[in-house]
Amino acid sequence: MTSFIVPAWNEASLIGATLDALHAAAGALDEPYEVIVADDGSTDETAALAERHGARVVKVAHRQIAATRNSGAREAKGEFFIFVDADTIVNEIVVGAALGALRKEAVGGGAAVSLDQNVPWYAKVMMPLFVIAFRTLGLAAGCFVFCTRTAFEAIGGFDETYFGGEEIIFSRAMKRQGRFVVLKHTVLTSGRKLRTHSPIEVWAFMIRLALRGPKGVKQREGMELWYAPRRRDPKQDQ
């Protein structure tokens, strides 16, 4: 069985579409599966919506993405894990490719990523470079990561000392277990952070992170792009 694990915090506006896409993909592939939403202290209708959209909800209070993913995995029953962010849409092609890789003895992997519409121009320029860099380095983007249960347990899951960039640490650890693949297939994820933060804010954050080095992602302070109260996405007003 495949376990889809969706970490979520205040995702009422997007989680329904994400879960519907997971059900559609698994149904089209005729795969036995379950969907687990690890609800990390949401104060909106995320948990109720997740249940209405056919997910089993695990309630946690970490406010940390790595720990939340791990909590979802601890409740999973499948031999294959697919971690999908609550703002990310998959289809049967990418899910089928991920399961095909795992059945051909890959220990895990990721996929290419594209952003939804109405993102700033600089994001449209940089996203293809991001995809090329992650594929060249053999790294999974955090919004879509898959692996076997055996490999996940062997590395101890996602490293909970990291508040960001945990997918990079995870990818590197997985490579020590065996073949790790980055699919050519694409998932669609939300560009809301780029719509709700100005270019100056985004670049200032990236520069601060580069200057602070690895220590910068080992604390919640300074990681506001991920952990600050979410701003309203102007796309929702259109």
C-alpha cells in the first residue's frame, strides 16, 4: 500500500484540491492507498476539510515541518511513502512514475516543480534554474518526496533539527541507502509566498540565510517565510 502523507497548517483554502488530486491519481492507477493529513495545530477548518475529503487526520503541535512529516509517517501503514505539501497538486503520471521507480528498487526521490499562475517575473525566470539545479544535484524539492518505508526508517526520517531545507538533508541521507531519483515529471505547487511577499523581502531572506549558513535553518527565528502568520494570497481575491 502507498501512504500519502500531507503536512498541513492552516491550509483550508487549498487542502481540498490537494486531497482530491491524490484520490484521483491513486484511483486512476488502481493502487491501494491511504491519505494521512498531519495537522500541525491549525486554527482554521483544515482538519474538518481533510476528513471530508477522505483523509485520516493526525493532530500534532510541532510548528516544524520535519517533525510534522515524521508524525504523519509514524501513523502510516504503507510500504511506500509519498509526502505531498498541502498546497501541491499531483496527477497519476507523476505518482505512477514515483511508484514505478520504487518498484525498480529506488529508495526514494522527488520530481520537477512548477508554480501556479500569477507569480512575479523573477520567479518565472528562476524556477527553471531551480529545477535544473535540484535535478543535477539529485535533490528532491520538499513539496513532493517519495521513499520506501524501509529507507525512511533506516535514516530516522526527516531531521528534526532543521526548520527548513530538511528535504536536502533527507535527500542526501537517502542517497546513502541506495538509488535516489529525481523524476522528469512535474508537480504543481503554489507560488503564494512569492505573491504575498515583496521581492525585497524574499531576496533579503535569501541573503540572510546564505550569510548565516546551516545554523540559519536550525532555528525558527529568521524563518518567517515559512513560520510567520500566513498573509492573504491576492490570487484568492481574483
